Amino acid sequence: EAIEKTIGQYQMMALCTYSLGKCGVSEILDVVGNHHTVLIRRNGAWEIIESSERKETREALQKKTDDIAKRIKELNCLYGISSLVEKPGISLEEILQRTVDLIPPAWQYPEITGAQINLEHQTFQTKNYKETIWKQSTAIIGKDEPIATLNICYLEERPESEEGPFLKEERKLINAIAKQLRNIIERKQMEGPLEESTEKLENIFRSCSDAITVSDLKGTIIECNRATLDMHGFSAKKEIIGKSALELIAPKDQQRALENMKKTLQKGSIRIKEYTLITRNGSEFAGELSASVIRDNCGKPVSFVAIVRDISERKREKKALEASERHYRLLTESMSD
């Protein structure tokens, strides 16, 4: 107890010495079995003999360290591929070529590993790639059928493992890469038509003679086309962005417009509602408004889009026609008398 109080707080190493000349085989085995490490001087040279317990512990720790290193290599590969997609303006061809260059370091023997991706009539491969009998392959499956293949080859023979010279973890990794590539290929192949559609919509948005406004769910204008500015007497977007859409409607119709905004949110859209609209200087004119809800990918409403048509001329023509009809009717009646 006295010794424990004195030195118990310190980390210590006990060094025990034994004379080999005075120890038999059983004594030596007992020493080795009861000490973590044994240092023996034999024939003028020092040797380290570990106990079986310490050796098992060291080997288990080394295995865990190796496993962690392998997982890090795998994660680096998958993360590297994911990062490629985030690069602005990068093409599918560039992504696939960089992907094959990222693959070899994730395999057990990177210095003799080659990778290849075949997509339709295109081939992407590392500079050292060549077909060998030590090959690991997987199909990249689209919605209904294979759209590409991914091949990994060792350029030299290596010891047999779970799948030829390849580890079972490498089979899992190649399958994970194939799933990643499927998503990337499908996404990139959709971007072309989507960009064309977006460009067409932007052209329609810019050139449409009707006023188009986009507002948030509170009615604050966040985007508009040139026709909106011209219709309401503004010269630049900065003069209208941030205003309430209700400010473009005459006060006498604002309450009705607010009620219709709530109906639009409930039903998804409304069509051809007539309002008295106002310009920047307060002049009134008649307009027809149709509106729809814009939803995100999860179906949640995020904004409104409204299309407004100036019907002032049409209403003037209608009044002129009605006046002409009344005049003609009165003239006909007077002639009959």
C-alpha cells in the first residue's frame, strides 16, 4: 500500500533480467509467456520475442489500421467522382476521363491497375490500360438496360483472393462507382435537352408581349419581363423588384386580388381575372390576369407566376362597337317611324 501511494501515479516499465545459462527450456517459456516483450542476447546479437497475447494484439491493431487505410482510399475515390459533377461547365466526357484516373489509387495494387469506361461508341481509359486475364467488370445499368461498362484490370499477376486477385471490398467499390456513374450519365444526358428548353422559355419570357411576373408566396415580385416594365411605366427591373404585386393593381381591386391569390395557392391556378391596373404615375387601365403556383421538386409551393394582358384597347373597341350598334338601332327606328 505504501509503494502504491508513492509510485502508483507514475507510468513505469519494469526490466527483469534472467541468465540464459541458468534457465532451462521451461523457465524460458515461462518468462516469454508472462512478459509483454522479451529481449534476448544470443550469439552476440539482440532479438525481440513477443508474447502471443501481445503479438495477437499488435496484429489485430495493424489489421484495423490497414482496413481504415483501405476505406479512406475508397472514400477518396467516391468523393473525388462526386466533386467532378460540381465543377461548373464540365462535360460528361471530361467527368468520365477523370473518373478512370481516380480509380487505380483505390485498388490494392495501384501501380499495376488500369481502368476503362465504355459508353456507347466512346471509350475512356487510363494511359496504362490493357485487357488482361486479371479483370474485374460491371455494367452501368440505366432505367431498363446497360448504358455503359466499367472495367478494372491488373497488368501483372497477383496472389489469389476472393475474386481472382481482387478483394471482395473492391467488388463492392466497383459496384458503388457504377451506381454513381449511372446517376451522373443520366443527369448529364438530360442537361442538354433541359438547357435547350430553358433557353426557349427564357426567349419566350423576354419576347412575350404580355407582362409576366414571378412573386414569392407573400406576393413580393422577384422577377419580371420587359413587357411588365413597359405596361406599368417602369424603365428598369430594379424599380419593380421587391415591390408587392398588389401595388400594380388599383386599390379598389386589391382585396379581390388578395382573395384570388389565396385561391391560386389552394387550387394551383386561376384563369382570366379582370382587374383595374395602374401605372407608375397612377394612370388606370384594364387588364386580364392568369396565375399559377410554382412548386419545388418535392411538390411544395415556392412562388407564383402571373401573366397579365392589357385589354384597354379591346374594351375601347367594344365600347365603340356598342355605341355604333346603338346609333344604328336608333337610326333604324327613326326611319321606321
